[in-house]
Amino acid sequence: MPSEVRVSIAGASGYTGGELIRLLLAHPGVRIQQVSSQRFAGKSVGKVHPNLRKGTDLSFSPLEEMQPCDALFLCLPHGESSKRKDWVDGIAPRVVDLSADFRLADAALYERWYGKPHPHPELLGSYVYGIPELHREEMRGAMRVSSAGCNATATILGLHPLYAADVVELDRTVVEVKVGSSEGGNESGPATHHPERSGCVRSFAPTGHRHTAEMIQELGRGREIAIHFSATSIDMVRGVLATSHVFLKQDLDEKAIWKIYREAYGGEPFIRIVKERDGNYRFPEPKILAGTNLCDVGFQRDPASNRLVVVSAIDNLMKGAAGQAVPAFNLMCGFEETTALGFLGLHPI
Amino acid sequence: MPSEVRVSIAGASGYTGGELIRLLLAHPGVRIQQVSSQRFAGKSVGKVHPNLRKGTDLSFSPLEEMQPCDALFLCLPHGESSKRKDWVDGIAPRVVDLSADFRLADAALYERWYGKPHPHPELLGSYVYGIPELHREEMRGAMRVSSAGCNATATILGLHPLYAADVVELDRTVVEVKVGSSEGGNESGPATHHPERSGCVRSFAPTGHRHTAEMIQELGRGREIAIHFSATSIDMVRGVLATSHVFLKQDLDEKAIWKIYREAYGGEPFIRIVKERDGNYRFPEPKILAGTNLCDVGFQRDPASNRLVVVSAIDNLMKGAAGQAVPAFNLMCGFEETTALGFLGLHPI
Amino acid sequence: MPSEVRVSIAGASGYTGGELIRLLLAHPGVRIQQVSSQRFAGKSVGKVHPNLRKGTDLSFSPLEEMQPCDALFLCLPHGESSKRKDWVDGIAPRVVDLSADFRLADAALYERWYGKPHPHPELLGSYVYGIPELHREEMRGAMRVSSAGCNATATILGLHPLYAADVVELDRTVVEVKVGSSEGGNESGPATHHPERSGCVRSFAPTGHRHTAEMIQELGRGREIAIHFSATSIDMVRGVLATSHVFLKQDLDEKAIWKIYREAYGGEPFIRIVKERDGNYRFPEPKILAGTNLCDVGFQRDPASNRLVVVSAIDNLMKGAAGQAVPAFNLMCGFEETTALGFLGLHPI
Amino acid sequence: MPSEVRVSIAGASGYTGGELIRLLLAHPGVRIQQVSSQRFAGKSVGKVHPNLRKGTDLSFSPLEEMQPCDALFLCLPHGESSKRKDWVDGIAPRVVDLSADFRLADAALYERWYGKPHPHPELLGSYVYGIPELHREEMRGAMRVSSAGCNATATILGLHPLYAADVVELDRTVVEVKVGSSEGGNESGPATHHPERSGCVRSFAPTGHRHTAEMIQELGRGREIAIHFSATSIDMVRGVLATSHVFLKQDLDEKAIWKIYREAYGGEPFIRIVKERDGNYRFPEPKILAGTNLCDVGFQRDPASNRLVVVSAIDNLMKGAAGQAVPAFNLMCGFEETTALGFLGLHPI
């Protein structure tokens, strides 16, 4: 790789794009070459992302004016990157796609959860699934990575050690995520109108959420599994908290569970096992993760049954999107995985 | 009953007591005789409940100065009413107890969930459990009613028709409630300090919540059942939203589920079945119930499994406490059940 | 008046219209005849105002299908009611207009603050300005009342006694209101997108707010006065808090100020003077007024200067709109002024 | 200075202390030697500041075990640092005091606003007032700096260029700040109990706020001035927005005002002039400053009078406390002023 990697971001006026710009501006090995936006072409970045005022002189370019670069982040709407495959291939050798297009490797799984056939099934499997804790080695030197869905990321990171250790009943897991309004992106509409969205506890996807497919792929690893997933919007801007109810096949106590998590995550730079006896932060809390690339994971054994409740939290725009894309990029380009991701989060907030 | 029922409230400076005063001030058949508070004895009600300024001239009395009355609402801390049984019996023939002391009929169930034996097991069963939708006939003319826990109320009302119709697997139900900060009462402390409590998604009871015992009693009705319950605090003051994941024994479609709910709740004055195709309020939302005695119930069938997700919402201080106590009182005294409970709720809020 | 007044509401799908329906459903002397909405014509009221589900069977009619009635509430966008004068005159003898069209009596004042001439200057002055505390006698039996702007209502009610007593310097008053998102109505857009509007402290009108004209008219009463007004949006749905800084012409102590307020407002059913030594609610707070028609007013003398800080709070959709319109209607029709407005507000909330 | 400056923080378990630890952990020229807390002595920092879990192995020491160091940050309660003068002098040559003890240089001004004589008037004036934009040169190599109050910082930075240019009437300025709950620190109590503090618009200091004295000192610079100051708490954790109403002595248009601000702040690394024609962020907003050391300043000329409204925003824990202390430290020790303060803030949030 060159000493300074030239990076461009397609679809950079959205929330995820803004976070990518923020992170990459502070990356010592990167020069942001171009950032695209059709709607804001010609406008300065600080106009759209007010936190970046004075932080950069970049302006948005229209997509058709993007030049070849060393690495491309794709933050286009779902469906766009598979439609523009040739264009993408011509722009950059290394691509991190933050859309849903290439997360699933199995066309049948895609069709079941997306309700239509994948437009380019021949490309499925050509992207590495973007959670480094599960696919780090595949990412080193890879040319294509597909970032995971935010709810999928929180859930998968919470449950992966248990499924890998094969200690849970495969058909009983119930997962409920509580999510903030930034998950829906920056387009306004009746559903996000403040008087309606404020104070809400909105059951927007009791069943049928598409991220379920990713959980089945990554946790199942070939096994037939069911994830009974629901998603509820709450009055929060950033953050996902996944509460996962799994049922243990064996009678494992909390110490045994600790061991499973420590073995899986003891060396992970972006995962903290959070489980304290007292205080307000006994379990993971998304709010203190705002702006960080951390996933906090905790759990509690139910003494009344074989249930284990796992709680996992992330910032959906960071570990669930832009933040997740940067370690992938770092691994693809040979940088230290944690580069540009040192922010520790704020408290109180 | 006399044409004007003289009512007193013991422990009236808390949030539930405040709501009871508000409701009873507007009750055409009631005169509030006394409201007690040790801490605020001598102070005017409006000093503690600022919404009631100008609404009443009442002041708080110490508990020991309470006089006999026709009906007594007990809003004392858990444990107090069983300890003061003789005093209670001497004050009023009709009692609605809003504490947890007499909700359970079974001493073993109490001990399992409260972690200690009940101090007066001989009294268990002498109170009618306070949800009128399940115990209306027992309440008519009853002398003792024990109001249900707020989380128990939301969950039981969401699931009761399904358990009564015997269509759910008895050991698999997972329930997760999202609750506001008023559930914890009006005593401040580190857990409710605004910078910490604001924006939180706090897993305060992943397992072991005591209200589970009430769910087992009321939904099980003698059957052995498991309710895998968790509770999460969110940034909200009033409200409970229960998301219940039940697994159907038979393949019932949404129409069949509708029928079960309509038969159970079609004539209920305080229950609305909420299930719409579009809009922001497709499912129950606690915020539009603030100040009302309503429980909204909705559901969605999971096409991917035999799961049914039931969503139920209440105002914890109303249908989950003070509001629930008033229909019980009305039924005990021969008033129309809905008296003083006509407020329809605010939108937007 | 007939024993049952037939009332219609034009433009009833907005937030103010929803509140009017809620209030009038509980009015013992009213039958709601029709509620109009172009966008939701044919839909049930509960579909748009989810709090009213089960509370009414009414559906929306298109404006052109409205029938003559005894009294009409106009909740149309600004400009519509002056444009439709003949239609309005033909529908109802009694009209309460909640738009801004007829609040000002002076065409020059209108033009100065609205930036264009009034389309029907000949009609100015034909409507009574809608704050009953200032214009009660004119309202009795009146045929046309124009409800005041929400920010104007909060400010005018806070300051009226001082201006009437002529104790303040006329060119120095600075007023700052903090307002919720429902002030902007129910149309979504980029400015109300939850991730942007949540947590904001948005200086949306540092200068130039149109409600200033109403303050000048009602407080000035012919005198030349300046109101240096600013408005800031905060993370709240309902409510206005006006903080007014006035400068006293004479050295009045707090006792003297109390006297002025008590004389002005001692008998007012919807005004409370709120000024306590301790506690969280020493001064007015909009949140405990949600759903009420109250205006709370308090003040503090600045010992460091001749400044008096006046704090006044309302619910913008109630005392600032729908609630204000109902006493006007009551006075016009000969009902008790407070009819249908007994709700005391919630605490906590 | 040594290549690695050994720094200690006294009173590090509070919110400001936590932010200082976070900032200094990322400072390339600093080693944090000790952090003190009486209450949490022996506990790990991550236990109290949950965002710092895994970010440091530090534990709290009791104050009496603090060792000599190169530089000391004092985050003790007001009154403590003047009481402990000798101890402070013995611990460190360089001190940044974040309490209110040494902000004022004039004993009479202190007594007027604090209501009692200063305990050590002989020390007044020995500390440099901590706003680098006003006192940068005095800070270079200084041994004592006193950080400014958060509300004072926001107000002074908003108004300083105008007062320095002598264009405002000196007796008419009205300032109103909207503040978050973290201003009150991390001690819980009835005033910060979430059900009460949530959604509040609390007029906690209509008059008499002590930070006014700092504004008089720094803006007046010897002139007799009045700042008519009020403070209102809103539902926000971090942030101050100051809305300042000043009255111009001459008829300056917006272009002339721009010039004054640009000349004063054009080269300032931590100040942005924010004034846009459209969008949600036309004026400063505290939320996008969370975690940053920025102060955003904007303004609007009132065409109806000689008023100029100035809007200034900061993060009270950063530019208003911990963040402000770090540039002072950097200047005292010869580091680049902006070291460790590069975080750009989050959007959305």
C-alpha cells in the first residue's frame, strides 16, 4: 500500500457517511480524496455535517465525478451497489460496502428475508462479512468487505461465543433490540416527526426484520437455527441495546459463562465484558458508547429456568456502521486494526 | 353505601397517591376525608403534587391521625399493610391495597419470588387480585382488593386471552417490558440521577423480577407455567410497554387471534385492541395513554415460526396503580366501574 | 342557544383540531356535527388522533361537505379563513378562528410583522382577541373570536398586570420563550426529523417572530412599546415557557408585585400565581400543564438592578390554542366559562 | 519541562474529573500519576466513569496519599482549594483550579455575589482567569490558572468581542442560558430525580447567579456594567446555550458585526462563528459540541430595534470545565495549546 491511502466515500451525506468522514479525517494513513452526494453536490461537508465545520474543507461531488482511488466506502442506499457493480470495480480495488447488498452468502436466505430474489446472486459470497471478531483473518488483504447490519452486529456479538461453544438450544432464542432514531437515516418523514417520535416505544418490527437473516447466517454457521427477533424504537438518537434470551442445553453457571466469553473476547480490542454487582452500569448501556467503536456485552443467568439473558450494546452508526467499516479497511490495507478508533466515549451523556 | 363515600388515602405523598387524589377529586360520589404523609404532614397537597395546586385545599395528616372512613386506599411501602393489619381493619370496612403484600394467594409462590416467607400467610387469599378484567365479579361488593403490579398488569392483560384459550406453549413465553422512571417512586437516589438516568437503556432486571409471580398466578391458573421475564428502564417517565413472545400450540392465523382477543375484550371499557396496517401507531404506545386508565393490546404473527408477538401498553401510575384501584373501588361501592376515569389521553405528547 | 349546540371543526386533523375534538367530546352541551380534513377525508378520527380511538365514531369530511352549524372552530392554515370569508359566514353564526388572520386590529402593525399587507384589512377589528382574561366581557355573546398565538398568550398573560399597572419601562422588555415541537404542527420535514430535533436548543427566531405584534397590541394598548422577543426550540413536545425581563419604573418590592398580580388574577379560573420558596416547582413549569388550560405565572425581583423576571407557562396546544378557544366558545354561547376544561394535569410526567 | 509531565487530579470522581482523565489519557506528553477520591478510594476509575473501562488501570487514591507531581488539576468542591492552600503549594508547582475560589480578582465583587467575604482575599489575583481567548499570553508559563464557570464561559465568549470593541450599551444586556443537568455534578437529590428533572424547563436562577460576577469582571474590564442574567434548566445532560440580548450604541449592520467577530476570533482554534442562511444548524447548538472543546458563536441583528441577539454554545464539562483546563495546562507546560483536544463532536446525537 502507498504510505498515504487515497480513500473516497460514495453516499457521504448520510449519517454513516458523516461518521466515516469524521473518522477518516483523523486517520494518520489516509487522505480523503472525494466524498459524493447527489443532493448536496458542490456544498461543503460542514454544511451537511455541522460537527465537521472547520474540521475539513471538503465539498461533495456528484457520484459521476468520482475518480479512481485506493479504497472506496459505499454508503449508497440498499440495492445501489449491486446495480453499479462495474462502476464500483472500476473505481477502486478495495471496497467496503455498508449497504445490505452483499451481507448474505446464500441466495435462498436472501430471498426468504428480503421478499425478492437477489439481483446478482452470482456475486453473493464475494464479500467478507464485516464483523472482524468473526472474520478477521479473511479481512487481512481482502478486496471486498460488506459491513453488517447494526442490529445484526449487536445481536451476533452478544451471542456468538455461545453459539460457537454450542451451548444453546437452537430453536428457542428470542432477541429484542431497542434502537434509536438514527437507524432510519437522515431522511425526514411522518415516522420521524419529533412530536410523534419523541417519547415513543414503537414496535416497528415485532417480526420479520431483515437483519434476522444475518444472525441466522453468522450464528448458525450451517446449523438450522431460529432467532425470534423483534425491534422496538425508543426515544434515543444513537444506540442499539440487544436483549437476547437464550436457553442453555447444559446447566452452566455464571462462572462457566464468563469463561466462554473471556475465551472468545479476552483479546478483542473493541469488546468489553460488562457485568458488575452494583451501580448504574451493571450491564451494557448504549449511551456511553456514542462515538466509540465498542461493543459491550453482559449477561445474567436466570435461576428460575435454563434461560440466560445476554445484553449487548453498540453505537449503531459506529460499531454498527461507520466504525465497523474502518477496522475492515485497516485490515484490508495493512494498518493496525484499531487505527483512528481510540475515542473512549462520554460520561455523562 | 352513603350517597357520598368518605375516602382516605394512606401514603398519599407518593406518585400513586397523587394520582389517586387527582382522580378522586373529580369523582362525583366521593369526598376525600384525609390524605396521609409522615414526611409532609401539615403541608398542603399542592406543595407535593404541583399539578393539584388550586385543585384542592387538602393538607397531609400523619398516619396516626387518620380517622375512620368508608373506604381506604393504602399506598404504603411494601410490607407496611400486612404489618398494620389491625389498624387497617379498624379504619375502614373497604380497603384497596396498592402494595405488593396481598397480591399472591400462595405462600410458597411468595417465598420463591420474594426470597423470604410472607409475614402473614394466613391473610393470603383474603384480597381479590385487582385486575377487574379478570376478577370483576369478585370485586362487586368485596371488602378487600389488592392492586396488581404495574408490569404484571401490562403483561397479564396482554396475554390473558391466549392463556385462557389455552393456545400457547406453557414453558416458552418470553416477556420484556420497557418501563419509565416513575415506576421507582418519588425517592431520589443515584439510580435516578438525571445525568445517569436520562438516555439510559438500563437492564435493571434481566431475571428475577418479583412481578413474575403475579403473572404465573394469574395466567397459569393452576397450570405449571414459565414466564421468562426481563425489565429494561428507558428514558420515559410514565408508561410500560410489554413485548411478549408466545409460541402457539396450534397454527392460528391473525384472524383467529383477533377472534380470541375480541371475545375476551370486546366489551371491556378500558381495553383497546390496537393493530393497524399503517401509521405511527400501528401497535400500542404507552405515551398516548399517560393519564388514562386504558390498556392497549396488539399483536403480530411471525410468519417464520409459531411465534406470536403481543404488545401491550399502560400508564404505570394509572392502569398500573391508581387508575386500576378506582374501578375496584367503584365496583366495591356500587358505582359505575368507569366513574372518574373518562380522560382519553393526549396526542401529541 | 339550543340545549345542544351543534359544533363543527374545519381543519381538524392537525394537533389543535385533535385537542378540540377531545375537549368537545366531553362538553355536556355540545354535539360535534362535523370535523373536516382534506387529506384524511373518509378516515376515522381515531386513525389520525390515536388517543381518541374508541372515544368517538366520527370520521373526517372534506371541507366542501360541511353543513351549517351553530358554531364553527377554524383550524385552517394561516390565510385560509380571510380567503374564505363568505363561506365561513354562510356556515355558522359563531366562529372561533385559531389562525393568525384576525388577531391584529391594525393593518399597519400586521404589515410590519407579516411582511405583506393584510388581504382583507376591512375585516380587521371584527374579531375579539381571544384571551378571556383580557377580553372576557367582549366575548359574552360575541359572534367572532380570534384565538391568540401560543407564544403571545404565554407572554401577554405573564406581563399584562404589569403593563396595565404601568410600572414597567416601555422600551426595555426582553422576552425569551422556550417552546416544544408541537408548535410547528403535524407536518414532518427536515427541521422536525427526530435525530436533529431531539436534544436541540435551536434559536429558530432570535428576532422577528410574528407573535411579537400581538404582544405590542395587547400590552401596549395604544402606548408605544418595544418587546425584544426571541424564541428557542427545546426537546419538548408540548409547552411554552416565557421568561420575561422587565425593568421597573419604580422600586417595587416582591410584596408590591404580588399585590399587582393578585389583583389582576385573583379571580381567574385558569391562572395560578406560582412562586414558592423551595422544591422543584418554585416557578411555573410547562410540563405539569400538559392537557390543561392553565397558565402559571411567577416572578423574581433582581436585587442587583430594577429588573423583574417574570416566568409564565402554558400548554401551547391548550391555553395556547384549543383550550383557549373553548372558554371563548363557552362565553359566546352562554355556557359556564370553565366547562369541559377541568383536567388538572399530570405529575410526574 | 520533562518530556513526560506527571499530572494528578484531586477530586477526580466527579463529572469534570472524569472528563479530565479521558482527555489526559490521550495526551501524548502526559502521564497521569494519581487521581483522588475520598468516596471511591481504592476503586478503579472504570467503576465510576464507565466510559473509561478498559481505557485505564488507574484507581482512586484518598487525597492525603497524593504525591508531589509536575502539575495538579483541582476539581474539589468550591471552598476547598482556598482552604488547602498550603497543601496545594506543596504538591505541585503548576495548578489549574476548576473551582470558583480564584476566579475573581476583586474581593468586593466576590462578596457581593457570593454573599460572604472571601476566606483568603490576599490570594485573589494570583490566578490567571482561565479563558485562553482572553488570557492566552498570561497563561504561557503561568503557575496558577483558575478555570472559568461554565455559564460565564459561554456568555463571555459570546460577548467579549462586542465589549472589547465598545459597541454595546453597558447597562442593558440581558443574558439567558439554557443548561443541562450535568452542570449540577454527580450528586443525586430531589432536584435531579429523573421523573422531576426530565422534561423540565426549570427557572432555577432567574436572578442572582454567581457566574454573573465573572461576566462583569471579564466583560467590564474596569467599566461599570450590568449583566441581567438568568439561567434555566432544560432536559439535556450536557451543554450550555447562552442567548444574549445586547443593545448597540451605534447602528451596526450584520456585516459590521461579522467583522468584529472575525477580527476577534478568526485565528482562534476553539471558536467557530456559526451563522447560516438555512438548515437546522443556522445558529450554535450545544448538542453537536458534546465532547469537544469548541465554543460556537452566532448572532442576529433585530431589524425592529438596536438589539443584537448573540447565541453561544459550549459543552459545559468540556469548554466549560475539563476541556478549558487542558489548553491552560498546555500553555503552562509549553505544549501546543490544542494538544489532546482534537475531537470534532458527533452528529447526529
